[in-house]
Amino acid sequence: MHLPWPDPFRTLRMQIYFGSLAMEASAVIWMRMLGVTGLWAVSPHEGTRMVREKQLAFARGGSAAIRAALEGKSAEIIMLEGFGPARRTARANQRRLTRSGPRKP
């Protein structure tokens, strides 16, 4: 049965998903910027890593979104599939950089 109004929980789930992605990405940017200034412990290869991982995440996300669209999935699923690699990368980076912590004097 198709309801004539949108599912409020679907909208809430999407807001939580993209809100979490925004917070994780912001935390990663913040820690990397502190790393550039020498205040956060980051790898010397962090700059190269952040460029390479974005290219891979967006390529994988684009492929997943196209695949979901060709399979006739809903717009919600297409968006989740498309942003999934970026979200997993941001979450992994946030965890990894949080563990490294501030640089010790």
C-alpha cells in the first residue's frame, strides 16, 4: 500500500545519516588542519592520503549509485549507495585521527 504522504522516519534516517557524515568529515578536516600546524599527530603522508581516498570514495560511490539506479532502486537507496563510500572513509579517518591525538610537546 502506497501512502499519500512521505514516511517521516525515512526522512529522519536520512537526516541522521547525512548529519553524521557532515560531523565526521568536519572532525577529520579539523584534525588534519591541526596536523598541518603541528598540533595534532598525523602521518607525514596525510596530504597524499586525503587526496587519494577522496578520488576512490567518489569513484566507488558514483559506480554504486549508477548501479542502484539501473536496478530501479528508490532515490533514497541511490543516495545511500552513492554516499556510502564517502561516509565509511570519513568515519574510518575520524576514528584513526582521534586515536592519534594531539602532538606531545
